[in-house]
Amino acid sequence: MTGALGAGSRKEWLASDLMAGAIAAAVVIPKAMAFATIAGLPVAVGIYTVILPTAVYALLGTSRPLSVSTTTTIAILVGAELADVAPNGATDELTRAAATLAILVGVTLAAAGVLRLGFLANFISDPVLAGFKSGIGVAIVVDQIPKLLGFHIHKTGFLRDLFAIASHLPESSLLTLALGGSMLVLMFALEHFTPRLPAPLVAVGLGIAACALFGLPARGVETVGAVPRELPSFVPPQLELAWKMLPGALGIALMSFTESIAAARAFAHSDEPRPIANRELFALGAANVAGGFFGAMPAGGGTTQTAVNRSAGARTQAAELVTAAIALLSLLFLAPFISLMPNAVLAAVVVVYSVTLIQPAEFRAIGRVRRTEYYWALIAFAGVVLLGTLQGIVVAVIASLLALAHQTYDPPLHVMGRKPGTNVFRPLTPEHPADETWQGLLLLRVGGRLFFANAERVSDKLWALVEQRRPAVLALDLSGVIDIEYTALKALAVVREKLRQRGTALWLVELTPEVLAIVKRSELGEAVGHTGLVFNFENAVAQFEKESPASALT
């Protein structure tokens, strides 16, 4: 299997990849450490996740710019799962559980790739995903507030956590707040005015320097503590937790792939091969399995870090190998400095990049286009905030499936007219009051797929229009019908018989070759006969006028 590393790589790209990998490392490594703290894990786990998963994906993935380590969404999902399976676990226990979870996520992704299930990522609509991510962003920001203020709360749920934060405000450490707040302002300013500078690295460096120079730990500012100065070691999975964590692993795998494929597609150049969904599933799976066996948390591709990687000049996955190598060197030689990093600074890094997930403008854009999908986005948002992140995935998937079911249950059915002076037929609307119709002829057009779930709904809508218009001929255009099932054929046959009893003829207009073949083999096809199958609306009008010379335009 040839990954994005070797596909079309050129020697002249090497310098560009080396520089891009170094710049991306300056952003990815501090972020990965910060995201590890979201999950309640040591910062070293974040660094581990930038080493093996990044390198393995670089060798197997099909996207040239995708940067794979961990993301805000994955981190909070991991934290929720660990809180469920090991609520009072020690650091070692949590680390082993996270590694086991990463292996489970990897096996799930790889199996989905082998089974060619890459299409499943398309079952979460963009509005639902926008609501889910905004909910995640709000949840993460609230989760980081205690660290910015220098106190701890017992997490029991979003609303109760807000109440707990409010009640603990008198315990805030002003020094911690000043440090975290100043880093927030600095990073927002750097992101806005000098976006090419690695804002997380600047903030982390200043935070470590402040701790070392002013003895902040002795004055109540908490730091990440000791970081092991050694290579990642083998971590055996906790098989007894595997079954319990499987539902969470499925949710994390879904979000890992969804985020990764979205980022890979968004930053692919037009002259590059399009990421292959099933290959991406396998590559992400292998990356997670390899990382899990060596202490990494679940991984996936992130939009922000991929954007940094691409804007820095990455041309192939060689850039990601550089990022992984720098993460390894940082672990071996910078561990004593990393241990001085203030928790408030890491919280500030998390907040800066989590706020970008909250997109009110996207909600407004969705609402302007389709009100129904706006409600789906709100449902997904509320599911995350009120029920929790893992439950929010379920809500998001259910919301997407309900939206899909609603669209298929209620396909469009339009009354058609002809634009004056042309042979163009279009839906009758108040904007075109002069469009031509015929006394005794009802032109209808239905679209989508006609099957057991919507057969009765289409029949009811169709019959209501017949009762209203009372035509002599009903011409039903099926050009937009991509498939018709047996149940729908029977329903149309019943409609045709009811029409016959009241003296109304049914003509089927402009059937696709596939639908025509199915109709001809059915009872409906036998009933309408050859004369009831019409090539298009223009022919239907001509045939009607020939058979009913007294008919008139209305």
C-alpha cells in the first residue's frame, strides 16, 4: 500500500516539507499536551500521540497535508469515556485505559476500512456536525475555566458544573488568573495579527519561563509536574475494559474519521489525488493501534493543525515525519522544562482553539437556507451540552438519520405549468402567475425514491390534489424518481384504480430506463398500458389536446 508519503513526491519538495514539519511541530506539540489534560491524562501522553500515530499515518495515509495527532473533540470524548470506566483512577490506570481505548478505536477504524464502510461518514450532515462541534466547544471552555481560575471542581454535568464554578469563585487564585488570562489575550492577538507565528509555542515558552524566573509553583500556581524523560514504552491493553469501552470507542472512531476526512478534503490541492475514504479508515486505524500499544491516546486528523501544516508549505507526509521526530526529541531533551508548564497556560491554549469550534455564523447561515436543518443543528448542540459528549454523538447520529428519514418520507410533489411561449414546464408558483395550465389536465412531478416508507404519504398528497382539481387526466412525471419499490408500485396501482372508477385516466410521464423496466413488469404497467406511458410533458399536452379538443388553457 502506497501512502501519501511516496505518491508523486519530488526531491525539490524536501526542503519545503522539512520547514513545514518544524513549524507544524511548534503548534501541534503544545496543543497535544493541552488536549491530553482535557482527557485527564499526563501531558506526556499528548506527546506520545504526536509520535507513533503521526508517523504511522504518514506512511499509510492517502492525504498529503493531513496532520494526525489528537483534537479537541477526540480529547473531550476520551475524557468522558475515562471518567465513566475509571472515575477515581490513578494516573497509571487512566493511561492504560486510554491506551486500550486507542487500540479499540484503531481496530474499529481498520475493520471499517476493510469492510469498505467509508461511506458511513456521509451519514452525519454538516448542520448536525456544526451543532455537535459547537456543543463540544462550549463544553470544553467550561471545563477549562477552573484551571484558569486555579481551583478544582467535581465534574457532574454541564449545568451542575456551571453552578459549581460559580460557587467556587471566591477560591480563585488571582496569580493563576492573571497568568492564564494574559496568555489568552496574547494568543488571540498573535492568531489575529501574526497568524504565521506559532502562538501555542510562544505561550507555553513564556509560561515555563515565568515559572522558572518567578518561582510561581511556590506561590500557588499549579504546573503539569514531572514528565518522563524516556521513549514511549509498551503498554499492554486492559482486555477487561474492552467490552465496557466499546460503545465509546465506536463514537470516537466515528468522530476521528469524520474530522479527518473533512480536513483531508478541505486542504487538498486540485492537482492532488482525492483522499480515499476506505484507505483513510485503515490508515487511521493502524495509527491508533500502533499508538495505543505505546501509551498514546486516540488520534485523528485536526483541521487547525492541518491548516498550519499546509500553509507552512507541506507537500507530502514527509512533513509529518519531521513533526513526529521533533516530538520525540522534545520528550528526550526538553522534559525538565515541560514539567514547569503551568496548567493555566495549557488551559488557555485549549480555550483558544476550542472557541473556534463555536460557530454562531454557521448556525445563522444554516437557518437562512433551511429552517429544518437549523433545528437539527440546535438539537445536536443541546445533546452535547445537556446530555454529555458521548451521548451527544448518539443524538447527532440520530438527528442526521431523522433528517434523512424525513426527506425520504416526504418527497416533493409539484403541480406543473408551462412557461408562456415555450416548451419549458416548471412548478406553479405565485412568482409566475401567467404559466399555462389546461382544464381537465393535471400535471404533477414527483422526485426522489418511491418505496415502502413514503408510498402512503405520496399517495395521500397525490389524491388530495386530485380531489382539489378533479382532472380528466392525471399526468405524473417520474423523471426525478431514481428507484421505485414494489410497495410504491402497489400504492400507485390502487390510486390508478380509484382514478379509473371516477373516470380519470393516469398517464406516467418520462420514466427513466430503470424505472420503466420495473413498471412494465408490474400490475401498474399492465393497467396503464402502452398509451399510458408518455415520453414527456410536451407529448402529454399534445395527446390531451388531441383527445380533448374542447380543452382550453387556463
